[in-house]
Amino acid sequence: MPRTRRPSAQTLAVLQALSQQPRDWRYGYDLCLELNLKAGSMYPILMRLADRDLLATVWETDAGAGRPPRHLYRLTRSGMDLVAELKAQSARGRRVGLDLRTEGA
Amino acid sequence: MRDLPAKVVEVVSRLLRGDRREWGAAMTAELAQLSDRPARWRFAVGCAWAVLVAPAHPGAYAPGVAIRVTFVAGVVGCIAATAYVVTTWPHAAGEISGVTAAWFVAALAAYLWIALRPPNALVAHGDAARRGATVGIVLFLVGAIGRSVIDAFVPPDGDLAIGVFLTVSVGGTLLATAFATARARQSFGAGVTASLWVALVCSILAFSADLLAILSGFNLDAHMRHSMPDYYTVVTPDAFMSRHIGEHLATSMDGLRTLPVLALIIGSMGAALGRRRSVSRDTG
């Protein structure tokens, strides 16, 4: 069951990045670069999100020759619901550590 | 690319618990995409940190980040400080027997293992483990403060007082923690688990503190010279220092394994008593 504790600023940033194009699968390293987060921060966040069924994970099926398949991530329906809830909280003027109000405007 | 960063990620990935292994494979696959050497190193170090602070899988208990970092830092500190001591005072190494040294290496390996992949027996009772770890930190602080107070107020023959104080405080804490936990959880295993975590956390902290004390020369104080005047006059200060440090180091090394064994024995007694009380309370 998802915990009710408010996500950290870094988790919010990951959620926001994943919610920008929710149908696209993303790579972990690309998320690190985009958000300027180290792997040591990114992977524990991804693990927590996946544990709470907020993040869907799959393995790449068309990995290049000689390279192992990569792990891909995108938000689940619950994850999208959480982002929507956080946006609503933000719109109500409550601080959530990240401005989600302008997204999609 | 089979370079050192790849090996680092491969090794740390193996430390992940079974239900987290796919994350190790994910990190390995990401690393394979990177060709820039500094970037590979940065990513590999990040992966090592990720493994260290990886959250417990839902339903399972794993030591919190603070406990894990304490254990790993304690082990690394122990290795570094021990190496420094035996290279700075080579005679000190002569006071450490092969058996003690072997136990020391095994104990450090076990502590590292517990920090990164604790065995199921130690994590089956999550609340008990957490409670024990917390009590272990408190016990270490109380022990350190108590020793300082006794050192300050009961010189120069304070060793007996310190011994009595540590025996009572450590033994009492192990017994009380096991008793209370077993009674609250109505589980013998929970009581023993709590007692073991008290000992594990307390002993790694105490060992690290002991090494710091040795390195700072704190233990070579007046009352030691006072208590060994004959000995001190027939050996050189360097030889005295080496022997004193060696003996102290060997004692500290023994403590790393003695305390967990004591915890198992005393904790079993406390847990048995606590479980018995909880059963009699339920049926009474």
C-alpha cells in the first residue's frame, strides 16, 4: 500500500520528469542526466516508486548487439494519480517542494 | 567493457538481496552504455552507494541507512586504523595472536555482510531489530559517558570500577531488551534478535571508539604508568607504547566477537523469561 508520507524533493523531481511524457519508457541513466541526480540517489528512488506500484519497469527487448538489455521505467496509473494529486495540492497553494502548476499549461 | 567500474558494479550488485537483484542488473546494463571513463567511475560509485542505501523491500526489514552507514564506516575505519597502528608501532602486532587476528577478519566480514545483506534470522523480526539497534546506540553512548566519568573521578585504580560498570550496564541492557521485546512481541526469536542487534551495533561503535582512543594516546595516561611502575622502568617508552597498544587492540578485537556471543546467551535467557511472562499473563 502506498505510504502517505510526502515524497522528497528529489522524488518529486523524478515523478515530474516521468510524468512529462507518461507513455514513454525512460532509462535510468537518462533520468540521472536530466535531473542532475547521481545513481546513488536515483536508483533508491526508483526502487521505492516501484515498490509502491507507482512505477512500471520492463526490460528492453531490442538491446544492441553485445550490450545487455536495459531497464525501462514509466509511471503506472497510480503514479499518474499521485502526480495529479500533487499538482492539485500545489494548485491549492500548498507547498510540495516542487512547482507542478505550470506543467502542461 | 570489463574494467574496474564494471567490476565494482558487479560486486556490489551481488550484495543486493534476492528480491532486488534485477536492480543490480539494471545498473550493470546502464553502465555498459557509458564509454567515458570518469562517467563510468561516477556511475559505479553511485551504484555502490545505491546498494548501500537501497530501501528494504516491502514486508522485509533491513537495517536503516544510518545503521548500514555506521556498520560500513565502522568496518572501513577498523581496517584503516588497525593498519595504521600495526605499521606505526610494529611491536604492537606481536601482541595480537594469529587466532585473534583471524577472528578479527571474520568479525569484520560478518559485520559488513550484516550491513549489506543481513541473514533472514536477523531480520525476521523487523521491529525487534530496529529496537535493538537503537538500544545499541544508546548503550554505546551511556558506556562511553560512564567510562569517561569513572576515569575522571576514580583515578588511578578505576579499571575495576569500569569493569563492574560495563558488566552491569551491558549485561543488564541485553537481558532487559530481550525480556521486554519477547514479552511485547510474545516471541522468543524477537527477544533474541533485539539482544543481538544491541550487541552488533554497540560493539562496532565501541571498537571504533577504542581505536580512536588508542590512536589519540588517551589510554596511555598516568594511571597506567602508575599501575605498572616496575614494568615501565625496564622497557623503553616505545616498547611500552607498542605493547600497551597491542594488548589494547587485541582486547578490542576480542570484544567484537565476545559481545555478540554474550548477547546470544544473555538474550536467550531474557527472551525465555519474557516469553514465559507473556504466556503466563495471557493464560492467567
